[in-house]
Amino acid sequence: MAANNISDDAVLEFMFNPEAQGLSLDAIACTIDTKPKYEISSDLLPKLEQLEKDAVSAAEGNDLNKALELINQCIQLEPKYASAYNNRAQMYRLDKKIDKALDDLNLVIQDLGQGQPKVLRQAYTQRAIIKRQQGDLEGSRQDFEEGAKLGNPVAKSVAVNENPYAKLCNQIMAQVMSQELRKGQQ
């Protein structure tokens, strides 16, 4: 299989998961599920997305009550819409309702977000941040690694800084790229 046909998720899995070393990128690509567990009606999706955007705007405007009201409407319309739970978790976290935030993130990770790498990477990264704030460094590290595998840039950065295998891989890649760049300039 040509390199440009391999999914970005597979490449990230290969780079950030030391247990994946020795596996082919084709084999890793097959491990990332991209078929959502729950389908959302295409008729309803635009309304859900608009409610979600309005809720995020309200939260950014420091109106958490309005933001929660809007995101709860979204969840009432479609209880299987995983993205709304991620956003509500963020709102709960801002409102210092950490247990409620964790409940939403756990629901996304364990059920609603299955087959949705973009949603899962956000959920894992948010949960990692909360776990770190709570002093659960091992749980935080594991969640950052999961978020990194799924492509979250914040999680990637933290995972690289904390994972000796990833550090070594990045050092080697930097050396190889530097050598190739010098060859190209000669």
C-alpha cells in the first residue's frame, strides 16, 4: 500500500505507541475504528451542530448557564450525539463540576464516541487534563497517550514529553530529516 493511502491515525499510532513498533502501518490502520457506533439523522445534525455552536459561543462569553441550557437542549434532542457531551464536559469543568465532567467524558469514551476518532481524541485529552489536576498522573499519562494516538495536538505534545520511546523516535526523525535536508542542499 502506498504511503499516501495510509491513514494519519495509523501513522500516529505507529509513532506514539511503543507497543506498535514492529507492526506494519497497514496493520495499525486496521485497528482504528472509524465507523460510528451510533448514526445521527442527517435531518437533525444541522440543528444539533447549531445548538452546539451557540452553546460554545455562550461559554466563551462567560455565560455558562446559557451554554449549559443550550447544550442540554442538544442532548435532549439526540442523547447519542457524543460531541455535545464533550462540550458539556468542558462547560462543567469551567463551572468546577468535575464529577459531572468526568461522567460525560467517560460516557463518550466508553460508548457514544466509539468509531469517532475526532470526538474520542477530545474526550481523552479533556479527561487527561482533569486526571492530572486531580493528581492521577498515571491515568493522565494513559489518556494523553490515547488522545495522541487519535491525533490531538495537545495530547501529542504531552505524550512526547512524557514518553521516552516517543522522545527517542522524535530525536531520530529530526536527525534523519536534518541529514536529508543537508543532502538536498548539496
